[in-house]
Amino acid sequence: MGYKHFLGRSDLSLIAGQAMIERGLEPEFSRAALQELKAIAHAGQDADPRVVDMTTWLWCSIDNDDSRDLDQLTVAEKQADGQTKVWVAVADVDVLVSKGSALDAHAKHNTTSVYTSTRIFPMLPDRLCTDLTSLNPHQERLAVVVEMVINSDAEVTHSQLYRAKVHNKAKLAYDAISDWIEGDEVLPDAAQAVHGMAEQLLLQDAVAQRLRVRRHDHGSLEFETLQPHAVFEGERVVAIRQQVQNRARQLIEEFMIAANTCTAQFLAHHGHASLRRVVRSPERWQRIVTLAATYDEHLPAEPDSSALEAFLAKRHKADPLRFPDLSLIVVKLMGSGEYVVERANSEAIGHFGLSVRDYTHSTAPNRRYPDLVTQRMIKSVLMDTPAPYSSGELESLALHCTQQEDAARKVERRMRKSESALMLAGHIGQVFEAVVTGKTPSGTWVRVFSPPVEGMLTSYTSDHEVGEFLRVKLTHTNVEQGFIDFAAVH
């Protein structure tokens, strides 16, 4: 099918399904999985007396405006000794999706939900991930709770995990809550309707900001990579918008990092191997040193996350317009994250980018298979049952999850290109302001500032350097392939 025949959103959905297949992912659920789904009549239940009733607490969810697969809730409480307790409740997905089931087989194959602007390919069927295993507002759900005590220096001084029943009192969205925290907007109605929720959110924000400062003091890296998404009116792409980091996203990010660290430590304490998410110390550190030198900055000869964070912070302040492109270069030089198996008493590899030693994915079991695996490991400890996975199984899963997550990222990136190509298809000949973002043997890449899209400079010359500003003319788009071509305007 030639791209000239594409009408819009529905065609992008077809391209997305094909991209899934090409990357070895399954866009549809098997007949066996759908048969299992029909047999599930209600949300998970468990009469185990060890399940704590926390349904009266001021739990809330904060996620994207359009998110329906709610994996976690948060709540906090100031203690008499000046410390703060924070609780993160993670949806108990395992209670309805058992290991070895057909539903589990699909989740295990794809290992993650794949998000495109036109279609979401959920790891679990909608009836589960957006309903029966989702921590939806005004519904009682089973969860695994991570309880953390955080002191005034933002240290987690104590943590414990247990199973609980929870009740989401308010479904909130990042942007609206962030605008309220910053004083730009009123508190959303869903939060206003719950007595004490305003104070609750301010307490959570204050603790999260302290956690954030502490992480960055220890070398956690602050990147700003472009995450554009298409906005549709019917079949037409009418805008490409960039997702902005804000206080509410930081709140959830900090609590999830802390919870994931406590979960990894919990499994290690109980002598269990765990599936951990790591970013190794960069093997291409010398290339990062060389990059910093082009800005007249000196980095040490050995990998040092604190020094790299100081360099990034300085560049962000000096040149915010081009900082996303510098971020992307550094991210590529650091290398992507991966899943590994770490055993109790072994030396942890850690997560170089987050500057944490113990880290596992555990807080999104509706969306990521490693989190579901970790949840089963946690529950086996809490319920005193045999470990659900052998070391060999975990090793195989670590490799598989790394590969499939990479495939999912490639699908999402491919679709962002096709969405941008569709939007720009009617703008051939238009001139844009741009910056050079990369050079390869095959050509030069440029990023247009508005809309935030990237394409190839087909009038390739060696004169253009990375970071150079220039004017470019759109010459060609191909929606099916996700191609956008520009020519330099002299």
C-alpha cells in the first residue's frame, strides 16, 4: 500500500499492528487467552487474615490524563519523630493471572504494553488491566504494599512489604496536579471531593522533592529527551506535542524508585534471587569525556555519575534549547538498560543513571512482565510458599525481557516517525528552523523545533556539524516507512 492512499489515524493503527509483527510481538490475544478471560467474573479476592485492610486510607492515583491501567496508589503520613511514612500500593495482578496460564503466556511473550498514539497493545486484555486488576477509583482491590519510613535527610530508614486491600479515593492526572502544586490552577474536583487530599498531596510532593535532591546529590542523572505524541481530531493529526516533566511526574518517579529499591532489598534479605533492572557503568565513558571536552568541560578518566550530572546540569542551564539533543547523545553512549538476575549476597551491578545500587521493576505489573515476575516472588515470601521461578527460569526471562522491551521501544519510535510524517505530508516546501542532531555515513539528521520532529537532511554536506542551527525545507514524507526528508536552505 502506498502512503499516498493513507487517510489518517485508522491507517496508522494498521501500520502499528504490522510493526508489532515485524518486531516479533503479538498484537492480538490468543483464543485460549480470551477463553480464560471469559471465566474471570470479578476482581481478585483473598480471605487470608494476613491481608491488611487499608481501604479507609487516603489513597490516590496520579497518572497520564488518558491512563486507564492504574498500577499504583500512594499515601503518606507525618510521624511524631519528624520522619514521614510513605506507602506505595501495587496492583495484585498475579491473583487473576496465574503463572503458566494462557493469559500469562501472552504477557510473557510480549513482556510489556506497547503504546502508540493510535492504538495501545496492552500486555493484558483491557478487561483486566483497565478494570479487574487496575486500581480504579472507588473500587476495592488487592495490592502488594511497600511501606517506607523516610527521615528529614531523605533516607529510607526502614521498609516492609505486605499484602493489603486498598481503595482508590481519587483518580488524578499529572498535569492538573502539577499545575495546582505550582500554584497555577485550582485543585482538581476529584481531589477536592476528598477531605484531607490537598494536604496529603502537598506532603507527598514535599517528601518526593527531598528524595529527588538526595538522588541528584549522589549522582542521579537528569536527562531531557524528546517524547512527542500525536494529537488527533478524527482521522487527522493536528499537532505533535512534547510531554513535559513536572512536579507530579517527579512525585511518582521518586516514590516508584524508592519502592523498587526496597523491593530488591526485601528479596535479597529473604535469600531470593531477583530480576533486576540495571544500567551498567558506561563502557564508552571515554567518548562521553571527549563529548564534554567539546564544551570545554573536564570529566574524570573513570566513570563518575556525580561529575556527569554536574556537567549535564551546567549545559541545561547554558543551552536549554539544545539540551534534549545532548541528553540523547549521552543516553546512547551510556547504553540501554537491561534485566539481569542478581542473587542474595552477590555484588549488585546497580543503575548508573539513577545512582541506586539495588533496583528492580515491581510497580507496574499490569504493563510490564518483569514486575509481574517480581510480584510473584514477593508473594511467595509473604505467603511462605516455594519460589515460583528457578534461577534458570529467571536467567532466561532476563534475556527475553530485555530483547522484547527493546523491540517494543522500536515499534513506538517507528510509529512516532509515521505520525510525524502524516502530519507534515501537507507541508511539502515549507521552511523550518532546525538544529543538527547527528551525523552518520548515510547522512545528517536534523530536529525541527516546531513541531518537534526529526528527519534526514538529504542535501548532505560535511559542512554541517552537530549542534548547528540552520533553516531547512521539507522535501518528502513517507508515512508507511516513517521517512521525513529535508533540504538545507542557504
